Amino acid sequence: MRHISIYIVTAFILLSCKPKQLVVAEQAAKEDNKSIEVIQKHYENKLVFETASIRTSASYQDAKQSLSINADLRIKKDEIIWINLKFLGFPAAKAFITPTRVSYYEKINNTYFDGDYSTLSKWLGTDLDFKKVQNLLLGRPIDNLTKEVFLMQIVDNLFQLKNKNTAQTQKTFSFESGNFLLKKQVVSQPVNQRSVTVTYPAYQNIETTFLPTGIQIEAIQKDAVKIDLEYKKITFNENLTYPYEVPNGYKQIIID
């Protein structure tokens, strides 16, 4: 249960395809121009809220086990992400995430982690920061796409952007054509045989803000871990609290 709690919390605070026929733009210059247009259209979808409360259910599966768990997720935009996990109705783990701090504890083994993003990024093998975590949860690209150069292709009727610099880390972002909402983002390091695929099956429009109805995450690093999150209820701009305190007697997890 300890490792399951860590993986599910990490999924909240993160990050076998058949070959597909591609329809490629005629010239690279046109591809670049089209990718800029797709990026601009996507960012026209604004996140218009100050706080969000999301009630979720989650399923976890790896090579050895699977389970279901519920979670309450609260976001104070750009400032706090608070997560409360429950297993069979009982509190199992809690996380408190800010732009400078990542902290969580789990009750089964009475352990906790408290550190900055550099420590957690080293442990997970991928760079993380608060903005990336928030974007992942809200159906936005983990990276600022205006800071990189992408080639655009059409794959399965989606606009797929792929970064040009693929020597170490390959990134693809796929958008639907109606509102240019993100449908899938993939970050992979082929040399290290490591990848994270995040899929957003559908979206809902709540008070002029598009949010996903759920998230599907598949992380591969030696073994595969699959996590499905379903957003059951979303409310905006409530007066939320974010209670968090590591109980006495818990053992700290030290990451070298």
C-alpha cells in the first residue's frame, strides 16, 4: 500500500501504439506556421477561476495489483494543490503542494515526504515544477509550448505537435480541432526506456472554462503503471481550506 499511495500521489503531482498513417504538411515552413496557429488557438482557452474543488475516483494498476481509491482535490490557482486520498472510505494519504514545496504523508506505513522539486524530480527521473503539475491536472500541456519549436502532423484526426529537438527527450502534444483542447501528451526518453502518456478522453465546459472529465496516465520505467482518474464533481470559486499537518511519529522518506 505504501508504494501504491506514492504512485497515486505522484500521478496527481506529475507525469503500445501501432504505427499510424500520417498526413504531413507540404513544407516544413508550413508545418511550423501551422503549429504556431494550433498553439495560439489552444491558449485562447483560459482557466477562468480562482479556486477549484474536484471530487475524483481513481483506479491503479501495475504488474502485481490493482485497486480503486477516492480523492478530494482542491486547487488555489498558481498557489496550492491539496489532495486527500481515501481507501475504502478511510483516509489513506494527503498531499500539500506549492510552487516551492512538495509534501505528503501516508497512513498505512506512517511515512511522509517533505522537500522541493529538485529532490522529487531526481527521484522520478523527470523535471517537475508546480506549473507542470497544475497543467497536467487541468488538461493543459505540462510545458509552455510557446517556448519551443514544433512540427505539426495530423494523426487520427488530431493536430499532433512534436518537438524538433528529440535527442534525449521526445514530446508530443495532440489537440482536437473543435476548440483545440489537449487530448494527449507524451514525454519519453527512449535511451532510458522511460515514458509518460497522459490522455484526456473528454472535456466539460463549466462556467466558460474547459476542464477534462478525467485523466488516463500510463508511466513506463521498467514496469508499467496505469492510473485512471475520473472527475465526478467540479465546483469553482468556493471558500476552500487546505488543512495539512504531518501526524506525530511518522518517519520521513529520505531521497538521496
